[in-house]
Amino acid sequence: MPEKNIDFGKFGARGIKGSDAVIRRLDDLASGISTPVTEKRGLTARLNYLTKTTRARAAACAAGLTVTDRTLKAWQSGKRRPSKANLERIDAAYQAVRRRNVANHLLRRLNAGGGRRVEIHPLNQSQVPRPLQRVVEYRTMNIRRWDRIVGSWAAGDHQGLEQAWTTDVLPDLGSQWGQYEYVTSIGFAA
């Protein structure tokens, strides 16, 4: 039943794909620097994180931040300011490196003790005409194995994460699992 919601939102339902909600939640759990990259403090913190070790620098290059050492030093000292495109690259590289660095820690925490309980908040049907509304309720379930989900998230593989979510997790909800392809939010702790 996945991907049967081809015309999602046609009658006014609102929500996001469950896999996208999982990505948002994992990003929240892995968040580090909260100051935006557009501010001096946020830029300096991200550049320090990306250049502190040779391993971090290599990961930043792999994530798309390919500038010379001279340019990096000028940015860090405040003599030059990165362009808007470079600010986006710096932020994207920071997110990619941060995901890789915290993935193992998150995986251990999520798999510990037999998995984690997940709250699935159904899609918002307040704008759907009454005769067209489905009965969709709040659900909770325990996910025991997070390996594919966290691995896909850390690699930035959205399709892989969506596949893991719709084939490994949602069928455990029973016969109505297709109703939870789109949700308002998904919550879990690590």
C-alpha cells in the first residue's frame, strides 16, 4: 500500500511523508550548533568543527566544501566573508559531517534495551470535507532495529530511508499501515 497516496492533499489533507518526519527528528537529535551560519559566531563554530582535524577536513571536502586553506583562514579570521553559495555549502558540509559523527552514537542509543518507542501523529484532516475524512488515530509502536534507518540518514540517502520506513517499520502497524505514510509528526527519544 505504500505510494498509494499519489494525490495526497487533493481534498485538503495536510502532512509530510513519515520518512521525512523521521529525518527531521534525527536531525533534531543530532543538532549541534544552533546559531545560524549567517552570523559570525555560527560561521566560526562550523568552520572550526569542519577544520579541527584532518579527518574532519577530509569529510568536509567529501561533503562539498572545497576551498583553499588560505580562503579558510581568511574566513576564520574575519578578513573575508563567504558568499551566500559558500555559506550554504559550509552549512551543508557541517550537517553531513555532523550526521556521520553522531550516527554510531544514535544507533547504539536507539537500539539499546530492545529499541525505542515511536509516536506517530496522523495527518491533519481538518480541511477535508467530513464525508471524505478517514478514521486515522494516534499510534505508538516499538522499533527494535534502527540500522537501516540511521545508516540511510547518515549517508543522506532519502530514498533508502523511505524504503526502510515503508517496508521495515510501517507494516508492523497492521492492516491499516498505509494510512500512516503521511503524518503530522513522528516523535521518539534517544
